[in-house]
Amino acid sequence: MIKTLVEFFPQNEKNIIFRIVRTPETVKAHVLFLQGLFEDMNINRSAFTQAAMLFSENEISSIIFDYYGTGDSEGDIKEATLKDWQENITDQLLTLKSQSDKPIIIVAFASAALLINDEITAIVKHVQLWQPQVSGAFFIKQMERLALLASEPLSNNDCKEIVGYQINNELWCALKNQQYTPGYNKKKFIWFEFVDDKSKALMTRRQNQINLWVSCDDLLVIEEEKYWLSSNIVLPKSFINLSLQSILEVI
């Protein structure tokens, strides 16, 4: 039997976090899902739910949560900082670690990779990166393009509004400057890259980034047709099984 708990996780007065915890009767590992930022979060929701359900059937508990100021968590995104979101992650991890001696694995989608740092990496056994965005400068450039397409002029005021998200300048600049690489923790990471005929050239350009994060043996290239729709990832069941198998191999 799988227990599903939907709750607000009390951290402190500022960071009350909404989360969904799935716990099987027997637990041999824990997965903390890191949702992508802004629009990426909307895209990954159902895929993470699909993965969490499969993991639970294989004795792996999971947590999916909303960062401070996003989704159903408390707070205003206009007040959120990069440090807030990183602390959300470490709080979840340290709570898990205090309650269980089982290994902890992170599954991070797209721009969630921008939140990973040495403190987070040190706590966990393994990190799966799903089509990660590891360059803050490139991520911000994409956001600027969205603003341009939506005919939203970027102001120099305290907040920038892009496709409905009000992002304060501190968070904007912190994300833009984010360029973490795992260094000696490189072996903890595995990178899942989706490619199709149209994106093979892009894959070549991403190779330098990939080499900084993982060794050749820890890069899994998934050759599939376009795997997301405008508002949602559509992942083949074979990929979810591959993600599960990767976790089972390291625990």
C-alpha cells in the first residue's frame, strides 16, 4: 500500500512549502524531485507524478514540492531569492536524512539544475538531470526572448514581469550568474538528453557543458520524437523505466 500525503511543510515563518509525499510500505530509497523554474514547472508536473507513482511501486518514496512563492507554497514570487529556493531544497533533504538512513536521490528537470550547489550535492547519493539547463546566462536569455515575443518591455525597476511572472532583480541577476559545475562530485550525476533529428546539432553545441557535469558513461541520449507539448511533458514509459533502473543501480 502506498501512502500519499498532501501537506504544507513547516520550515519557518517565511517558507511554508506545499508538497506531495508518496511513501510505500517498505522504503529502500528516497527521491526528491526538483521542479523547473517558472514555465518549466508547469511543463514537468505530470511527468514527475507519473515517475513518482512508478517509483513508489518499486519501494522508493518521493517528494514533489513547490518552491517558496510558487505554486501552492506560501509567499510572493516577487520576494523570492535564489538562496530561498536552495534552502527549500536543503531543508527537504536534511529532514529526510534525519528521518531515514536510506539513500537520497535528486531528480531535477531543466532549469532546476540552476539551483544545485555543493551543499545540496554533498547530502545526496545521486543526481539525475533531465534535459538540464546549466547555464544561467542562457536561461535568462531565453526569458528575455519570451518577454520580447509577448511584447513585454523589460524595465529596470525592482521587478521584471515576464509571461505573468514578476521576478525581482536580485533573483534575476543571481540566476543569470549561476554557472555551477560539480567538480569532484561529478560521479554523482547522470545526464539524460533527449534528441531528435532537429536537435542533433544543438546536442553537439551542448557537449562542452555536458563534459563539465558528467563522464561519457553517465550521459544517456534518448532518441525520441518531440517529447513535450506546449504546456506539458509527454515522456515515453520506456524513459521512466530507464530513470527507475538508474536509481536502482546506485542504491
